[in-house]
Amino acid sequence: MSLFRLWDRGLQKTRKNVFSRIGNIFQSGKNISDELYDELEALLIESDAGIEISLQLIDELRSICLEGDDVAGQVRRILKRRIQEILTEEEQLTDHNNVKPHVKMVIGVNGTGKTTTIGKLAWQNKKKGRKVLLACADTFRAAAGEQLELWAKQAKVDCVRQKTGADPAAVAFDALDAAIARGADVLFVDTAGRLHTQVNLMEELKKIRRVLDKRMPGAPHSTLLVLDATTGQNGLRQADQFARSVGVTEVALTKLDGTARGGIVLAIKQQLGLPIRWVGMGEGLEDLVPFNAEAFVGGLFGEE
């Protein structure tokens, strides 16, 4: 399946329930009024784009003289252009591509698809010829280690784990030690799924970071927050708390195909300034794809 067809399929619910309704609001022959702009604003907020960016987009539309028989088309084209601009604003990223091993700490609450995302990323890195090691620093649940080991077998990569109840930071330290000794290119550190309100567990994440940095100064080189797109604004609050507590460098947004509120992508970028690196739009190994602003906007609006 082509990239654009995958995005078109993945954003079908958001397109059908939100963005395809623009034509119903700005029907041919209707006078442009405050009520129409209010309806569009409500649609954008409904998509979980967030109040701030929704108001910003509406203000920009109000400043343009919309007229003629194809006002809906004009609105769609303006929104497409502005949304793509917002999502492609330049980001200042630290280049860790030459660091070996690249240590990626993966965090998030229970049920977001965190371990599955690690497994898919491990498989994709393996396909590119990289030596990958997985570390199970989620020692609270025996099932967590078993799940990660299953993904390691499927991706044909090694996995480091210890008994249930072991110190997660110690597991991370030993895994990084092993990654260095084995000449691994990438180390993924899976952490326990946790609620962002649990302060003690946030402190544990900070401890893991300190221990990794002690073993290899600068590690972890990236911290990937996995969010469930179906949680909407609650996911945004999670991202904010994680960013404040332990630092987040990038986001993987899962289950985007299962929600009609794909506007959360805009809110994450605009309100938190966090880059979305990966998007999950299905269960298959190939359905975790790098974020692509042009394909995303195409999926939101469909064919002209």
C-alpha cells in the first residue's frame, strides 16, 4: 500500500466526521457570517486540534475576503496550507545519529501500545541492517517482559530482562553495558506503563535517566513518549506532564486509525512543541510509519 493510501485509510474517521463537513457549512449561495465561522471553529475543536490553534485558524480565515461560488473550496485550501505549514515548522534537533549505541528510552501510560511500538521499531531497524537490543525495565509485571521477548523473537533481536521486582534502573544499566559490549547500534529501553499523576513512578523514570547517563554520558539520546490518539485531550495532558517531569524529545502517536479526533496531532505540535516522529495506523508491522505532514493533511481532507 502506498504512503498516501495508508494515510487516507488511517484518517478516514477524522475526515468523515470532521473535515468533510466543511462543505456543509460553507454551502454555495450562503452568506458568510459569524455563525458559519463558529460552526467551523466547533468542528476544529471537536477534532481535538485544541482551542488555541482552532481560534488562530478561524482568525486567519476571517481576515481573508472569501467570496464566490466555491467558498468551501477556498476554506479547505487555506486550512490545508496552514496546517501543513504548522506541522513542518523547523525543529532544532540534536544529531545523535553517529552515537553508538543510540539509547532510546520509551515511556507512556498503560495501554498506549508502548511495547508494541518498540517491537515494530526494532523490526524496522533490523531490516535496515542495524544491531538492536531491547531492555525490559518494566519489572512490575511479568507479562511485560514476556511481551517484549515475543517482539524480540519476531524482530530477531536480543532482549535483556531480569526477574519481576528487580530495580528498573539496574536493568537499564546492565542493558546499556551489554549493548556497548555487543556493539549494538540501537538500544530501546522499555519502561513500566504508568499514570502521569504517580509522582513516585515519575521519579523512577528520572532515576533510569541518571543511571543511563552515568554509564554513557549523554544517554538516553532520545526519549520517545507513546500516546494513544483515541484519548484526545487527556493524551495531551499526559504529554505535558511527561515533558515537565522527565523530558520528551519525540512522540509516537498510536491508534490514529481508531479515532475521529486526528486533530490531536496539531495540538501536540502547537501547544507542546513536540515533534511527532511515528504514527500507528493499524496492527501490522508496516502500519507504524514516520510522520509525514503532507500525507497527514492529504488524509484529513481527501481528494479535492
